[in-house]
Amino acid sequence: MSIREDQNRFKDIVKGKVKEDLRKYVSQGEMIGKREDEFVKIPLPRIDIPNFRYGPKQSGGVGQGEGQPGQDVGDPGEGGKGRAGEAPGEHLLEVELSMEELADILGEKLELPRIQPKGSKNIEAVKTKFTGLAPVGPEGLRHFKSSYKQALKRHVSSGSYNAEDPVVLPIKRDMKYKSFKKVTKPQTQAVVIYMMDVSGSMGDEQKEIVRLESFWINTWLKKHYKGLETRFIIHDASAKEVDEDTFFRTSESGGTLISSAYKLCQEIIQADYPVNEWNIYPFHFSDGDNWSGEDTRLCIKMLQEFFLPNCNQFGYGQVESKYGSGQFLKDLQKEFGEDERITTSQIETRDKILDSIKDFLGKGR
């Protein structure tokens, strides 16, 4: 029991450390590369659970050896004579946290509200989950194999088992029954559609910011939706759907037509995600340059007529680039003002990723 308590205490310490330094972990990408199914490995400075350690025998101890009462035992600051180093020691260990635990840490740090799935999709189903065996229960849940094994062990241990006439008669105390609990699970489905400008002005650093932010957005949304799908669209003057790896590695050049991505996104939604059955989250990342004011007006029209009425939330994140004008963000803010169905966020550097996540997820939509 004490080992389990120590493990739980250690995990609480780890979670507290990750929460304390969350801004650092959000802005660094090494942990994302260490995903294994629903777990991530996080590098942490070495953390030890306090414990007693005994020295070798005959080496003295408290109250042993020469000395007089009241004698000074030395300056506690005395130590090694070497020169102090400048770099931190490489005492790191990797701890494993589930995506659910990461989402909890993120939600606590940013004080994120629970997401409220929209419309008729906010349905919960109560399911029965069998959790083990119990000595009592209804006859319909009696577990024959376990009951028989218990009876057999009783016969063998009492010496009444006859291999020549192997009759095993279970009695009441041999009976085992399936134990269960009721689990409420949301029957909601959600899709996240990421769109990113990959024109020449979006460099590796800008795409890394988008990669980090999308990981944490997914982590939070997965906590609230049993089935979460992701789709990826890249665009410059034209748009195409790609896989996740291509999404973050592609570099293009040329002009930018944001409407090309919005048109493709709309086509994907209409083809695969009926709006009365799915919770839909489009996120668009760009440096804010668009080909023309006319194309921006077309984007605004599509937002007004299709995306905002049919999606839980439309997110636009503007990544700082020395080549981008940033005009698209200004146009959206001017047009939509305080409309809660669209969220805009400015992401100047990696250090602003956590603030941007709060912008996108802080409404609980």
C-alpha cells in the first residue's frame, strides 16, 4: 500500500511541476515527438521521493565518535573546493503522462471551462462497465468459470476431491458474480479541420508554432469528445488536403488566396460531416497576407453564411512573420467584433502559444 501511495504522491509532484512550468513545455516540441498512443513522455529535472538512507556499517553516526558537548560541528556552508560551474547538470528523467492528465493540467492552468457540445449532439449514454468479480450478486451475473474454480480449490484443499470420480459441487460461498458500474459517456462526435498558409512568408518557425498549438488544442478537445477526427488543409494561391506530416513540413511560394482553403474546408464538411450530427472546429493559421481585398470580402461572406451558423467555433490564429502585413486579422476583427462564434488570436512568438490556446478554448464552445 505504501508503494502505491508513494507512486501517487510522485505523480502528484510531477503534475504540479508540469503545471508550474507549462509555458515552457507548451513552447518546446520534444515532448510531442515522444507520443506513444495516448501517452506522452515528458523530460523533467530529477525528482526523488524523500526517504531514509543508511550509511555503511562502522562508519559512525548520530551521537558517535569523538567530540565534546557544545562543540562546533563546522560551517554548514563548507563543501568542495572546485570552481562553480555555469551550466545546469543533466539530471533528467522522463515521466509518462496520459493525454487525459495533460488535458487536466492544461485546463487547471488556464482555468478552461468545460466544452458544451452544440445542439442535439449533446447526448449522453449510460453504459454498463464490468469491473471485476464479487461474492454476491444477481444470478444472471454469476460467473460460472470462477465459481467452479473456487469450488474445485475448496475440494482439493479439504482432501475431498477424487480424481477417479471428479464431482465438484459449488456451494454458496464458492459463487462469484460479475461486478459492474454505470458509466456515463458522451455520444458526441467532433472534427477539427486545420488550415494553414504555406506560402513563402510562413517559415519553419511559424509552422512549428502552429504544430505546437494544434497539439494542445487536440489534447483539450479529446478530453471532451469520445471520437475526435482531424483533417489538414494547406494553401497558398490554391488549397489541397494533406496528411498531418505533410501539413507541417510543406513549403510553398507564390501568392495567397485564403478563400481557396475556406472553399475546400466547406466542401469537406458538406461531404463528410453533417452539421446536425458533428461538432465542427475549423482553425486557420496565417501571417495575415491575402491576395486582395476582394478575396478577403469573399472569406467574410463564407464565414457569415456557412461557417459561423454551422460550426461550434471558427478560430483564426495569426502567426507573426516579418514578411506578412497582418491585415487579415484586422479585417476579421473589424467585421465580427465581439461575435463569440469566431475567435481571433495573435501569436507573435512561441511564448504566446499558451495565451493563444486560452483565446481559442476559453469560451467552452
